[in-house]
Amino acid sequence: MGAFHAYDIRGVYNVDFDRHTAYKVGYFLPSLLGTDKVLVGRDARVSSDEIHDYLVLGIKDAGADVYDIGLSTTPMVYFGTANYGFKASVQITASHNTAEYNGMKVSRENALPVGLDTGLGQIKQWIDEGRETPVADKRGTYHQMDIREDYLKFLGKYKGDYSGLKIAFDLSNGMACLLASEIFGDTPDYIFDDLDGRFPNHEPNPLIHDNVVPLENLVKEKKADIGVIYDGDADRVMFVDNEGHFISPDLIIALLARYFVSERGDKGLVLQDIRSSKAVGEYLAKFGCEVRTWKVGRAFAALKLREIDGVWGGELAGHYYFRDFFYSDSGLLASMLVLRVAAGLKAEGRTVADAIREITRYQNSGEINFRLEDKKAAMDAVRDYFTAQEQPTASMDFDGYRVEFKEWWFNIRPSNTEPYLRFLCEATSETLLKQKIAETTEILTSKFGAVRKG
């Protein structure tokens, strides 16, 4: 049962889980969430059809009805869940993973995420225990449901005037192919815009730089004002500036203030994850916004944004959450708002690169992975080493540690699924940044036998 993780069910299909797992997830879900109706969507991966068939069978055998929206982006399922009042939904997808992977993202009422601690762990336990799955006296029924028109109408409320923008899109052969041209039209330049769950051109993960290179080249070739790239299920989006440079996704959290505050006058709370640049909060303070920091992952971020009634939020991984979107994440909605900002900048005679330089204040390491076994002891050792040298200005103890000092800060956090520690730091100079990376590497390699990956 290695496919059950903190945020979702995901793994190599027929290795980490199979059709029998899908059936049991479908069977146990209605009783777990107390409902007799389940919304189901799926991505275009080769294995999605089989998973879908067994998931649907399990739901029906449990006595619940299935409402199937067919091929869909993950945010479409979130929209369908909340907009039509479903208490349970499943999107079949492995998001940004390669083609041999698949999985299921489960949501409950109001599109709230169901993670390992909020329900998936219970399903895993029932499966591990061999809990029986007797067919209900009255099996559930199957219904096809078309929500496309309603979803596009909802997104249309946020569409700006992009006529003055030259835009380049990389749809990654993923689920954004379903909707992008209908939203943005035929004027932009598109690459990899054929829906293909084998992902023949590159992995559907924009956080790996090699996957963004074709878009960077397209932006330069076409002299575009901005480039946009989605992941496999279109819940994440990332951007390339007009100079062909990848924009760190956390900086987009700050850039969105130009829409929410400057255009709408909404100065509420903003959520960032524990890895976000210190520059994000400093920039947003100029707009009168207060930033809150929380754990990584939708299972935590969507709940926290709702709890604090935040206006918007984001993560280093390219997820952006919106109060307007049921506190959930949407790559298409995020891109529509960022393109509004880009259009406004161009009207002022400024570029996206100009705006990002205005936000950026620190040298950033990016996430560095260290493979080791004793993650907790290693994290403590790094924290204790640096805090013994210098008094922190701020310290956070959740999802690993984030410790801030006058001229630099670091976050060190354990992987939920692998024997890795993930380390990230920022500093006011490249020299200081390299020094802190070197010191951390020495601690982890000499004391814990860590192997640095990247």
C-alpha cells in the first residue's frame, strides 16, 4: 500500500497500487464521507480508464451513485464538488508525475482535501485489514455529467483583456489542453497542446528546468511578453518572463497583489508555504497585506486558507489558492490573473521581468535534496549548529524548521515519502549563500552520511 501519501493516493500503476485498490477506495469512500453520491473525473493517462472503471464499480457496489464528468482538469473536479454540493469526489491523476504513474485525489464537501490524516489513512487501514466489501442490496447508479460550460462561465469572470499581450503557452500534453484555447483563443503561441497521457515531449513537471526549456526558447523566439506552462492535471502553473527566464513560483504570490490589491482593493490575509522567499512578505507589506506561513501541500494549504479566510495564497511548487475558488488551487485561474497583471504592466510600459526584479531581494539556493535515513536527528543538528552561532530573528517548527537570521534564513524539511531532507536557504549575497550551503552540506555528509542530490 505504498501509494497512500500525505496529500493523495499516487504511485506506479500495477506496482504501488492496482485496480483492486481503486475498487476498494471507491467502495469505502461513501461510508467514510457519509454520502450516497460521488463525483468522479479523470486525466488522460493510459491507465486512467481502468482505474476509473474499478473505482466506479466500487462506488456503485457500496450503494452510492456516481456522477462522472469524464476527462477533466483537477480544478474542474474541485469546482464540481463545491459548486454542485457533492460531499465526495475523486480525480484520477498522478499530476506532474511521469506516464507510468497514476493516482487519486480525494475531496470532501466544499472541495476540502482529504489527506492521510483526514481520511485516506482510514481507507488504507480498512484495506490493510482486509475489510470485506459486500455488494449493497441496492447498488448505486451511474450518471454522466457535463460541467464544462458552467466551469468556463465561472472562469470567464476573471478573464482580462489580453489583446495587447504576446503570450506563449506550453500545455505539457496535459489536461490544460481541454480548455486553454477556449479561454485564451488562437492568438497565443502554443506548444505541446495535443492531449496525450504518454507525455511524449517532456515530463509534465514544470519544476524540473529541462521541461521548461522549450517554453523559454519559444518566448525568446516569438519575443513574447510572458510564457505559461501547466503541469499534467493543470492544478499547477509556472511562468517564464519576457527575457526567457523561469520565474520562481513563490514570487508570483507577491505579483498577484497587483490584481487583488491594486485592481480589486482586497488587502486581506495571504498564505505562503514555509519555503517561500522572505521577499514575498516584504513586498506584500507595501500593499498593506499580512502574510501567514504554513505547511507544504494542498492537504494543508487549502484548509489553512479557509481557516484564516485568506484572499489568496501559493506555494513554491506552483499551486495558487483563491478564496474566490472555494479556497482551492487552479492553474488556469492563476494564469488568467497573472496575465491580467502582465497586460497592466505592458500598458504602463513595463515588463514582467521588471516587476519580478522589483520583488526579488535575495540570492536563493532552490531546494537541495540530501539522501539520509535519520532525518529528525539531522534536522536538529543543522538547526542547533546555526542557532548556536547567531540569534534567530524568527523561528518556525512545523513541516521541518524555518529559521530566519538578519542576513539569511533556511528551511529544512523531511520528505513525506522518501529518505530525503530538503534544504533551502536565502541570503543577502551570493558569498553568504554559498557559505551556508557548504556548512549545511558538511554537517549532513560528515555526521549523517548524507548524499547530496542536486
